[in-house]
Amino acid sequence: MSEKPQKSDAADYSKTLYLPQTEFPMRAGLPQREPEILKYWSDIDLYGKLRETAQGRPKFVLHDGPPYANGNIHIGHALNKILKDVVTKSQQMLGHDSNYVPGWDCHGLPIEWKIEEENYRKKGKTKPDFRDSAAMVAFRKECRAYAEHWLNVQREEFKRLGVIGDWDHPYATMTYPAEAQIARELMKFAANGTLYRGSKPVMWSVVEKTALAEAEVEYEDYQSDTVWVKFPVTSPAHGALAGASVVIWTTTPWTLPGNRAISFSPKIAYGLYEVTDAPADNWARTGDKLILADALAEGVFKQARVTSYNRLRDIPGDTLDAVECAHPFRGLAGGYNFVVPLLPGDHVTDDTGTGFVHTAPGHGREDFDVWMAHGRELEGRGIATTIPYTVDENGALTDHAPGFTGKRVINDKGEKGDANEAVIKALTEAGMLLARGRLKHQYPHSWRSKKPVIFRNTPQWFIAMDKDIADDGQAKSGDTLRARALRAISVTQWVPAAGQNRINGMIANRPDWVISRQRAWGVPIAVFVREKGDGSAEILQDETVNTRIADAFEKEGADAWYADGARERFLGSRANEDWKKVDDICDVWFDSGSTHAFVLEDPVHFPGLAGIKRKVDGGQDTVMYLEGSDQHRGWFHSSLLESCGTRGRAPYDVVLTHGFTLDENGRKMSKSLGNTVEPQKVIKDSGADILRLWVCATDYADDQRIGPEILKNTIETYRKLRNSIRWMLGTLHHYKRSEAVAFADMPELERLMLHQLSEQAEVIRRAYAAFDYKTVIASLAAFMNTELSAFYFDIRKDTLYCDPPSSVARKAALTAIDLICDAILKWLAPVLSFTTDEAWRMYRPDAAPSVHLTLFPETMDGYRDEALAAKWETIRNIRRVVTGALELARAAKTIGSSLEASPIIYVADRALLGTLFDTDLAEICITSNYEVREGEAPAEAFRLDAVPGVAVIVEKAVGRKCARSWKILESVGEDAEYPDVSPRDAQALREWKALGVSV
């Protein structure tokens, strides 16, 4: 029946109906209401109350991956922080002490750039000279102030999302205690022998003037110059190869001055080829003898415009290690007069190129590894193994590249310089160029400047991946950082599981960790060194000096390292020795990778996290890390290495990753495309709960999409959920828990709904425990929309509104709705944090001041009744046939509302008739009456193929319309005192009259 029946001419019975009453508004008004709820949470100290109520429970700590403090949050931040909040709230309600301390990454190049741009370049001021201590410290203070400003801005934006955490005491990598601990962690690597200074090729940003780690680059399309180059064979051991050349192919011609070897594979079939015909103006000439991989020879000759060639003989791959060549620039500017050996390498294939790889050990990891692997052998052959420094920090070729000094690989703007053309011209003049071209391919770029990087040999600080770790001075064979990390990965839970394979592959194949940066804003590599003369350095191992440094950082911050007199202050009595202070700063990934050490292990600054005893240590507590999938090579990666190197295990037990947020068409968001979705605008227009619902309804493990249409659908889903909650709150206005009906005494329909509620309880608890939030939303939305609103609530409105105050059926329905409402508000609380808390304080303020202080309902197994559910599945199938018939009758205007109908239900299967025993189908189908007939129905009866043996004819109900319930019944008028209502309604009116309600 309608919730607002029209008045009868005879009497107004509306006061005698239990119509829903609630102050919970139909229109949410979230943009206005949510800030009020945030203030309420602050007023009651919700975070503090959560910690108090959870004392003694097992801890579930989500350690926050620090966002970078340099701008307003974007939709990716919103997704990330909402997911974290849903984790912590749901784990708290599952029975844990789920603490959350937010944090920020504050050091690094982007902030330096902003300070240089805003405080210097725009004002025409000269950038400070960092060799001056005062200038360095002053600049660092400017960086600190900038980071602090954006930390505060982002904090308020994150809080507005409804995220509960210790916002008054966050962590930041730039706080003095944090900087001190980062320095201590680095000192541990120095103590265990894995920190070292070495000369290796690293990715170098010419624009940013610093080394970069893999996590700081992204691969973008780039057009490279390509060349095929001849290296003349000079070794007398291969007289048959006299006059021949080994051919290499490279996409970086500028690295050829750094060439020291050629790599080959013993597994590849090679041949000696002779050019028999070529155009007169060609670089490849008739008579040229070339050594190539057989699988690639045809492609090389085509690229070289060779019109005819012969294959002269096999060149066994296992004989090539005796071949020596001359450098193609031999004699140029008096240089390159050295032997170029051929070295076997596992990285060489015959998929592309020539089957030979130009090897410049100063310009690539594989080149370096091959060169170093053969170091002793080469020295035994009289070949110098020193790696040249052919390019400087500005991307200019040095005097280690005779004939090309000063040529730029990349200029200060990140644009291609003149080095390639100079090299190609020299190759042409030397007669060593076979062919040239261009190739568009994926090439590493700095993710900050978006400019290409170069591989450059330069002294840097590294943490060794494959050196035995000397804990307490004792090294155990095979106990390397790589081995520890791979072992830790295997005992960590990865959500989704594919994350394990991804990070496992990265750790298995990664080079040593380059941790030094040539910048100003960061934690210094706070060690003292003594030069060895070969590019390496001895690190001072003095606990007194280390303690002095860490204590100073704790009180003054890392600026103390750059202050006047710092060397003498920290070295103390050793200042007269030849120890040099290192002024490089740490990779910011080392900063963030160390956060577990100063957040999860610091009871002074973070007392709420004190006493964590993880399962890996035999305890019951869990630590989770949660970030985007790119962090397998970022924060997850650096945290794993840092903790394994210093503690022998991962800093986490569970790692959850989410994808990236795209627009509705699956495109990457970009301001230039105008397809960004700003969380601030969504909140202003629709509210944070809409964003939260979108996050949890999507498959976060994959890339998600968002846009106007998707948000419109999310708002519609929210509206339906809210309306169901509102109706329950309004109906429960009339409920007295003292009149609750026991489960065993409830009608079948209530027991059925509580059976379904128990099924939901199992699904929801399991989904929350598995971090499967899309299942939570999908399951609850289906239950609330289909099983409750469209079925149960619709059926029970007549009983709830119209039954007498004494009605057991009405009280049983209210009891069931109370249990359902309690469960739903709790289950939705981690997702719709504002909406459920507003509803809760209207529903059960006596139970807890916030729904977030409650636990999910315990087991509901006592409500399970599979036999009842099976019976009602049959009843509901019959109802579907009746409903379908009523819809057709309404469309034909045979009836108006379903209460005008009295369907005749034909049942051909006698077994079904038993199912319908004691079932009021008029109540279930919301009609005024009904009739069940056994046997086959007339041909014109309505049928559904999915429900065989059941058919329906819709007839109009016979009788008068009840002025109170609107049912059309023959019994209306039987009660002399109330002749315009049914007997049931007459009894209700008498009871209302006895209560003093005038009717």
C-alpha cells in the first residue's frame, strides 16, 4: 500500500497508521552535511576512542606509503587514501586494533626545482652556491617550508575524504627524528659491508644533474639514430678473417668512443660474407668482408643497400673469443689505439641487429657486467680494463673521447645534442660506417623532467645486492640482500597474487642499488671516507662518530651535516686524520624505504604503534603496505631492500596494490586533454561518500575508470542504498526492543530474510577479510535493492503500517528489520562512512557514539534454514508468474494497482500445492485476494517458461475497498463499529482508540 493513503470521506485514519518517521533526509546534502560530521568526529575524538576501545586486540597496521608533499591531491591520491581508510575501518570492525598514521615524503628534486623556479629563476636571482655552508642550509630551509605548506594542504584534503587517522601526529621524512633514523639505517649498511662507492654506469639526468634509480624513470617513445659499424679484425690467429670486419648495430652512436669490446653468443650461427655488388656511392663497397649472424645477414645487407653478396664460410661461435678487432676510430686525434676483444655474453641474441653487441662498459649495465666478468682474463692478455669517463654531468663528451670533446649528447633543456652527428660523420670519414637509420622505440626518461636520460659511468654510492652481509661482523655465505629479499617475498601475502611474480622478477634481475644523488634537499649519506685512489673509498667505522651524527640530526635535523665546522664537530679527535665528509644525499626511495624504522619502531613519537609483534616474529600482529602497482619498483621495492638489509625480513606481511585511474574512455588523464576528474570538485558537487562508493564498487586491482556518466551511475546506486536505510530508520521509529520477537516465533517470511542476512554476513566478512570491496558493494546492493526493497519491504508494508499495535506479525517484522538495519549500517560503514554514521546516531545513539566504534555482527549461523530457503524459492517463482500477469493487466488497464486484483493461480504439479500450504499468496503478491486451482490453465493464462506448471489469470477483486488499507475485500463492512474497513483494520482502530488516539 501507499505510504500516504488518501483521506476517506468518512474518517481520517492516517493517524492510526504506523507510517515511517525519521529525520534522516531523503536528499543527502552530503557536501554540506559531511563537514558537520567531520567536526563531530573531531569533537568526540573518534580516533582516540578507536584506540581506547581496541586495546588488547591483535594489531592490524596499515603503514602509509608517503605521498609527495608538492601540490593538491588528485584522483589517484583519493583512490589510494580511500582504499587505505576502508582497510583500516573494516579491519577495526573485524576485531583488530587497526591503527593508521598518515605520512609524507618531503625530500627530493621536485621540491628543489620549485624553490629554484619560484624563489630564484622567476626573480632573476642566482641559484645558491652549495659549496657555501650558509647558502646550503638557507636553501634547505626554503625547501622545508615549501614541503610543510603542502603537507598541511594535503592533510586537510585527505581528511575531507573521511579518512580517520592520527592526523595531529603524522610522520614526515623531513622531521628531525626521521632524518636521524634514515642516517642510522644507512650506517647499518656501512657496518654490514654492503654500502660501497664504485664507478658504474648509472642512469643520469642531464637536466636534473643527478643519478637516477630505475624507480625514477619511465619509458616513453623516443626516436634514436641507428648505425651499423665495421670493426676491422686484427688478430693474426684468424688469418682466414684477414681484411674482414665484425659488424655491430647501435641506437646510441655517441657511446662508440666508449667502446672497449664486442659481445657475441657462442649459441648463434655466424658466417663470413662478401659484398659482390653495391651502388658506387654506397658506404658498403664491393669486396667488403663482413662477419654477421646468419639469421640477420639479409636484413643488414638490405639496410646497407647491398644488391649482391656471397656467404664464404661458417664462423663457429665458440671460436670468436680469440678474435680481436681495431676500434673504428683508431688513430683519431691520437686515440683509440687499443685492442677491442670479442667477449661471450648471455644478453646477445639474433633477434635484431647483427648478432654482435657494441660493448661500452661505461654506458650500460650489461656492457659493464660483461666487461667486469672478463677483467682478469683481459688483464692477462695485456688489455687495460680501466673504464673511461667519456661523458660528464652536463651530457658533454670529455677528453676521454678524443676527437669529440665538448660535443653534447643531451643539452640542458633535455634536447638531443650534436654528439651523434659528430660520431656518424667521423665513422663516414674513417670508412667504418656500413649503414644508418632512425628507430622509434621505448627509451628511459626521468619521470620528473620528462626528458631522456643517458647511461653514464660515474662514481656513486651503491648498496650491493650479491655481497654476503656481515651482520655483527660475521658474513654467512649466500646471505645476500638479493637472497634475503627473494625469501621475504615468498612469505608475504600479495593482493592480488600476481604482485608476487612482478616484484620477484624485479628483485631477481635488478643491479646494485645506486643510492647517491648530487642534489641538496635530502638526507646526506652521512659517512666519512678515505680515498683509495681507484675510485673506491674506505668508510670510517666509528660508533662514537656515528652516534654523534645521529644525535645532532635528532636535535637539529640533517642541516647539521652542512653547517660550518661539521667535519670537525662529528669527527672530534679524529679530525686530524684524512677522512673526507660525503656531501651526496640519499636517494629519496631510501628515505621512504626507511619509514618503517621510524614509524613502526618508535614508541616515543608513535606510541599508538608501540609493541607490534608481527606474525613473522611469532606474534599476532599484521603490517600492510598499500599503494599503486608502480610501487613494485618503488616504495614496496625500496622498503623490502632496506628492511631485509638491516633486519633480515620484509617490513610488511601483506602488500595490496591498485591500478591507475583512467577516464571513461580508458585514456590516461591529462590536463591538456581536459579529461581529469578532480576529487575536490566531486566532493563539492556530490560529496565524499560518492567517491568512496566509486572506489569500492570498482575493481581496484585493475585500472579504474571515472567520469560524469560513471559518477552518475554511482550516485544512483547511492540513492537506492540511502532510500533503503531511510525507510528502515523511519519504520523502526515505532519499534520497542522490549517487544522483540524470538527467531523461532517469527513468521516464515521474517525467518527467510534473516536466513538471507546470515548468508550476507558470511559473504561480507569473507570479502572484507580478503580486501574484496567490490564484492561487498555488489552483494549488499543486490540484497538491499532486490531482496529487501523490491521484495520484503514491499510485502511487509501492509503489516507494518496497518496491523494492530498488538500484532505479533508486525513486531516480528520490526525485530527482523532492526537486525537487518544494524548489520547493514555496520557493513556499509567502512565505505559510506559519513552516511552510515549520520544514520547510526539516529538509529542507535545509545549503543555507541559512532558506528565506527562498533564491530561487524558476529556469526548469524543460528538463522540459517536451507529447507526454508528452498521452499521460498518455489514460492517466489510462483510470485514471479503472478507479478508478470499483473503487469500485463495493468498495462491493459484492466486493473490499476495490484490491490484491485484477485489472481487465479493454476498449478499443474501437485507437489507445488503442498509448498503453498499455509502461504498467503495475496500477502506475498500484494493483491487483495487470490485463488489456487490444481490442473492445467486456460490457453489465455499468463505463463513463464522458467516456471513450468504455473499459470495465472488475473481477475478483479470482489468486495468493497477498505478505507484504511485500500484492500478490496468482501469482509469490509462486517464490523458494525467501523463499517468502512476490514475486520483486521477495525481491530487496529479499536486498539488505537484504547490508546487514546482519536479516529
